[in-house]
Amino acid sequence: MSVPWSSIIPVNYPPSPFLFDLDPSVALGDAEEKVNQLARTILPATISANYAGTAQAFQDSVKGLGILLIMAILFIYMVLGFSMNHMSIPLPFFLDYLLPESVHC
């Protein structure tokens, strides 16, 4: 009975690049999502996929956007509160903007 070496000694294969170019009409985020979806369905769990180049720069730039948006909303709220001399006055403006039209009286 023979036992494969890979079951005894972990084999580390060198990384293999998978290169693709995008049509100018395709968004980079949509292409990344499609590639991730295909990688999850085709590749085994032991293989990982990473991005490099423009795709990596795009992922790095998108990471902090949620926190940046929350900080911007808080900053605008504080500026409105200070300019109106009371922090509760801007609240109806934000609620009016955020709530759907059917909730209004």
C-alpha cells in the first residue's frame, strides 16, 4: 500500500497568477464579485485567492468608506447643531430625509 507524500508532508505550491482584463463598460467591483463567486464554487477550500494591482488598490480604498460616511454624517449633524445653537434641532431634518414618504403625516 502506498501513501501519497502530500498526506504526510504539506506541499506548498508556488502561487499561480490568474490575470484578466476588463471591458471598459464593466465596473471593477462587479468583476471582483463575479470572480469571488466563481472562486468559491470552483476552487477547493484549501486554495485561497488574493488580488493584486488595481483590484487590490480598489479593495483597500473601499475598506474605510463606511466609517468615513458615518463620520461625515456626524460632522454635518454637529455643524448644524452648533449653527442652530441646540443639538436637537437638526434631528427633524435628518429624520425627514431618512424616513420614507409614507411615514410622514
